[in-house]
Amino acid sequence: MTTATAAPAVRPAEQHALRRAFDLAATDGLVLGPNPRVGCVLLAPDGATLGEGFHRGAGTPHAEAVALENARRAVGPDALRGATAVVTLEPCAHTGRTGPCAQALRDAGIARVVYAQADPNPVATGGAALLRHAGVDVVGDVQPARGRALNPTWTAAMELGRPVVTWKVATTLDGRTAASDGTSRWITSAAARRDAHRLRAAADTVLVGSGTVAADDPSLTVRDADLGGPQPARAVMGLRDLPQASRLAAPGPDGAATVHLRTRDPRAALADLWDHDRRHVLLEGGATLAAAFWRAGMIDEVVAYVAPVLLGAGPAAVGDLGITSITGAVRLDVADVTVLQPSPDDLDLPDGARSGAAAPTVRLTLRPRKES
Ligand code: AOF
Ligand code: ZN
């Protein structure tokens, strides 16, 4: 990784090309899998664009390779000698699903490389060093914050060396997820549940404990057709077998089997998911699993839906955290508070219990406070 002190000046044409590279990287509708969004623009010494490219997802060519190919087709290979590559991410140095981009840029005769964000992936990093060693003029880390904002979850996962974990919880005002008889339907509104489906669609894995499978028989699928994209993997953690009749024992809408992580250790579960290219886990319950993740320090974000409902008894959102005194409390920073208004299907009232849920739900987005 390069830590550029007083980064050499980025030329105006390169600034412009970098903006274009970020736009290309953010192309809609990409199915990226475990990979980041990346854009690349190749410039002639006079600042003219020779070619551009962006990455479409795991298994497809990297942005730099696409840009080189497009430029070769448009202007011929000789025009690339002495050209500048402007990339949103440090070119990779590894042979993974495709060959190393740093080498490909060098072999093409690229004389200068400008990139926004150093590659936080320990497997792929080293491209800047390789290029410098080969005599290429490298200007790195020129917009690290923008690079991170383009791929926030991917960047965080690469830095952590494990999937990012978002804990989603829907509770009453008194922090309960069900009544004492186990019933839990319509605590929050349909609008809140739809919002939670958006969270599922944004994650690549939805994880629950085997206790939740036994109690709730969840399906863990994204049911809102408007959300599109691939279904997240459905994963269950725990030592118990999945009940044969449970929804998760059947193949998902995409035909995929549920992943059973036979461990109670969050670290081991996340390592297993990581090895299967999973980068963002949505933890959906229950209280025991949530407590295990909190105790392991492995929750990165919380999305809590709080309904204006009291139960006074019933299971809590999270199990025992081993905290006996207020000084030990887990403190969270509030990143966002949004009131989700009831939707028309909340107001369409098939029964009395449901009518009680036709109320606003407060959605809190929270991050654990980092130890200082
Ligand atoms: C991309 N697209 O345009 C660039 C990437 O599994 P691989 O071989 O596709 O390598 C993925 C890694 O390569 C990725 O995590 C990142 O570190 C690096 N650069 N990746 O997916 C690209 N330039
Ligand atoms: Zn690459």
C-alpha cells in the first residue's frame, strides 16, 4: 500500500478523466459479486481520451484491461506508448480470475498511472510498487475518500479481512421482538418490512441462528420484485440440524441451498463465509446469535426498526452481553433517524392485530462507537 505524502500534482485533464472514471465505475445494474466497482480512462500525452472501461463484476475483465482493449481497437497499440492510465483503484498486482493489471499497463507502454484509492485487498495490492519499479510515474491515493465512498462495504470488508456485518432488528418500544406466546407478526408496519427487504437485497448473505429457524421458520428471500438483482445467500448458524419441513431446508427462489454454518463462533462463521466470497452479512436474529456477534465485536452497523408498541413481556432483541454495570454499556453513534410512514397496504386492514401496525415506524441506523 502506498501512503503518498504531498501527492504530486494531478493535471487538469487527469482530474477530468478521474471524474469520468468514477462515473463509469458507478454504471447502474452491475452484478459485482465480491468485487469492487472500478473505472479506468486512458489518456494520450496531449490529454485526449484513447479508451475507457469499467469492471462488470467477478469473473469479467478488470477496468484497466477493458480500457486497454478498447483503446487498442480504437487507436491501435502504438498509441498507448507513453499514455497515462487514470483509475479509481490502484491497479492489481495479482493473478486472480484475470491477470495482473499493473503488468498489463506496463506491457502496453503506459508511462504514467494516476489512481484514486490504494487497493486495500491484501491479495491484489502491490500494483503501484510494481509499476514504479518498472519506471512508470505513479501518482497514488489522490482521492481516497471518494474511492471508499464508491465501494464502502467492499473497502471495509477488505480492511477487516472478514464480511461486514449489519444487524437488523425490529422491536417494540420496550425492545421486544415477540410477545411471550411467540407471536410477532405486525410489530412493525408493512412499510418497515419492505424497507428491510431492501437491506436484504443490498447484502450478499442473510444469516440467522438455528433457534430462529425453529421458532419463526423464516424464508430469508428478497420478495420485492422491484429490488431485482441476485438473491442473497441464506445462511443458518448453529449446531442443530435444519428441520426438514422448514422453509430454509428447501431450495431458494434461485435454486440455491441454504448454507449451514455448524459453529457457534461468529469468527469461524464469518471466516467460512469469507472463503465463499461473501462480503456483507445481514444478521437477522435471534437474540442469542446477536449477543454472540456483539460479544465477539463483530457488528459493524445496526439498522433498528422501532414500532410504537408496548408488550411488557416477551423475548428481547439481544441476549446477555455480560454487562452488569452502566459503565460497561455498548454505546452506539446514530448515523441516521428516519420515520417510515405506513403504506397503503398497512392501511388496508384485514384484521385487528394488523390495524395496530398501521403506524409510523422509526428506523435508526447506528454504528458501534470505536474505542478511543
Ligand atoms: C476488480 N475490478 O477493475 C479491478 C480490481 O478476483 P479478481 O481476480 O477479479 O480480483 C479482484 C481484485 O482485484 C479486487 O478485489 C481488487 O483488489 C483488484 N482490482 N478488481 O474486480 C477491477 N481493477
Ligand atoms: Zn486488475
